[in-house]
Amino acid sequence: MKAVRYIVFFAIMSLSAALCCPAQAQDFARMSERSIMGSARYVGMGGAMTAIGGDPSAVLDNAAGLGLYRRFEALFTVDEMIDRTQQITPAGMNNAARRNLFMFNQASLAFSFPTYHADNDGIQFHNIMFAYHRVHSYNRSFIPQSTGDPSLGSLLSTMSVNWDIPFNTYPYNMANRLDLRETGYVNEYTFDYAMNIANKWYVGLGLHMQSYLLSADGNYQEEFATSTAAGVVHDNWNTTTLLYSGVSCNLSAGLIYRPLRWLRLGVGFQTPTLGTLNISSKGTLSSQTDSLRYSYAPDNMHSDPDFHMPLHLSTSVAFQIGAYGLISLQYDYRHAKFTNDLHALRAGVEVIPVMGMYVNLGYAFESSFKKNPTVVAADPTFVRQDTYFFNPRWSQYASAAIGYRGTYFMVQAAYQYRWQRTSLYAHELADTPYDIYADTHRIVLTIGWHSN
């Protein structure tokens, strides 16, 4: 009973945190990014495993997925990611940036304890699992260009920022460019417990902890005229460096129900996280007029003790096709009070052509709920000079996997392709965003051992 009281208390505290003011909206949006990452089977199924379980990455959406284990299992996964971003302009694709990253993104130990009920009634198994998951990787570069947008000087003048640098107030510049590079990750460490009741009900609870690290370096450059008449041209540079680090934790609960041998229904829920985010920033603002002049923003560091991430709800239905495979459909919802709510649809197919071999196909679509762009205001004191911000529009995933599961050993490989559209704004007065098209290729390899 004490454990139940602690769980209820923690859930209330996590939900209460949703009423507190989080970090700035752009910080919240960056830290809330998630990708379909995990074991090769999970990736190959498009993440549609809330009603299936039996995989360590499935607990990211539904803790009850652990209840389908019937033996000890140890898995680890490596991942090679190739990311390319391009700007979409009226002339077509240009300004491409490409980056590669190799990572160790999943490891797990699952323990299964049978209760030896021979009547197929009551609790059949108690299972626990310790796991590490990389749920998002920041490994991208942007180099978009544009013409005809308002100058950064227009933003400074509206904010009454006076650093004794002669930024122009004429609203339209001739050309601008943003060089932005991000590196980092979001890791999740999970401890989950689940039980199998009569081989029909699978119930799970989990404690999940997250760690965040993101380094972002931006260099915004613009070239503008001081008047409508042709003549003097000036350059402005706004160079910023940001470093995010933090930790948080939340509770996870879920249920899988098998009313019929061929039907599975699943639902998973994660409370809003409760944690702390540390943010450090520094920047240099410069202007080339009659001479080159610099102004340095003071180094800034602060912590947000009320940092939290949105709640996550996942529902799914799966259809078992005898011994030949299954089909899974899934809907995910993430509620975010200060940014767009996210809705995702996932679908996965698993085919067993011969005993021990598994082939998977998956697809997922994720879209921002709000259609109108959300403007992110700059820091009113301009101590933080990172005026750029993202408005993700949609992401799609297509994947395939093939694997073999033997008596003691298993291996599976997957390929995933993700394409994503994002609007990137240089600052809040920019009339037209940079239209970014990003595509990511991911190759995943999972190796594991299990008891007989």
C-alpha cells in the first residue's frame, strides 16, 4: 500500500507541474522533440507496438508491453544515422547540409518470473526490466538563405535595445543567411514492472527518467541598404551559442487486453515529466558600417526548476493472423500547454514466413495540431540573442526490418527513412520563414540473448 501511495503522490505532483510556467517556449519545443528510435523490431514496425509488446522499446509507449515476456532477455542496439537538410525555394531545393552519426541507442535486461498456474487463470508471470533508450538525437545543420525579410535591426528597435551599434531601422534587408548547427541527445532510463493475468490481461507500471543535452551554435548574417535608394550597404552578424542540460522523470502505466485470440487492445499513458533544465547562452552582435563594431551579450546561465514535458497517451489495436504474423494500428497524442499538441498515426505489419524469421514493415505520420504558425518572442532584455525558432509542420516515417530469433540468440536489422517539413524563422518579425525539408536515413542493428 505504501508503494501505491507514493505512485499516486508522484502522479499528482507531476500533473500539478503542468500548471507551472516552463522554460521559454523555444526551449520547451526543442526539448520535447522525439523520434521513432529503439530496437530494430520497434523501428521496423513504425513504433506501432502499444498493443503488441514483447519488445524493450515498446515500454516507451506502453509499460504493459513488458507483460508479454516469458523468459529472460538481454538486448542491445546500435544505429547509424545520415541526416540531410535542404531549403525549399521557388527555384527548387538548395543549400543542403549533411551529417552522419553512429550511436549506441538501446540496451535492456528483462527478467520473467512464472507463477506456475496450470489452470491458465490468475497471475501467470511477474516481469521486470531495466533499460536505456536514446529517444532523440540532435544531429543537424541548417544553412538557409532568403531575401526581402525585415532586418534584425527592426526587431532591436521595437525592443528599445541600444548597444551603440548603428543598426538600420529601414525594414527590409537585401539578403540574409542563417548557419545553425545542433548536436546532442535525449536519453531515457526506464524501470518497468508488468504482470500477465490469465494470458488475457497485461498490466504495467514504470518509472522513467530522462536526461537532456543540446548544444546549438547559430550565426545569422544579413546585408541591407540604409534607404530605398541604391547606395550604402551594411552587414550585421548575430552569433549565438546555447547549451542545454537537464534531467526529469515521469510515471508510465499501461494495459493490453486480449478478448479474443486474434485481437489485442492496448493503451499507454505517461504523466507530464517533472525536472530541471539548465540553460547557458552567450552571443556577439556586430555591424559593419563606417567601421567594424562589436557588442557582446553577457554570458547568461539560469535553471528552470519547474521544467516539464507533456503528457503522452497512446492507444492501439492489433490483429493476430494465426502463426503467420500480425497487423497493428496506433494513435499517439502529446499534450503541450505552451506549444502545439502533437498527433501521430502509426501502422505496422509483421510477417513470419518461416519459423524463427520475422519481416516487418512500418509507417508513421506526425503533424502539429495547430495550422497557424506560432510566433516565439525574443528575450525582452536581449541577454539571450537566439532569436531563431522552429515550427515543425509534419514528419513521416517508412521502415522495414528482417530478423531471426533462435533458441538462445536473436538478431534483427532495420532501415528507416524519415522526411520532415519545418518552418525556421530567423526572428519574430521575419515575414517569410525558411522552408526546410529534412530527410534522415537510419540503419539499426539489434543483437540479443534469451533463455530457453
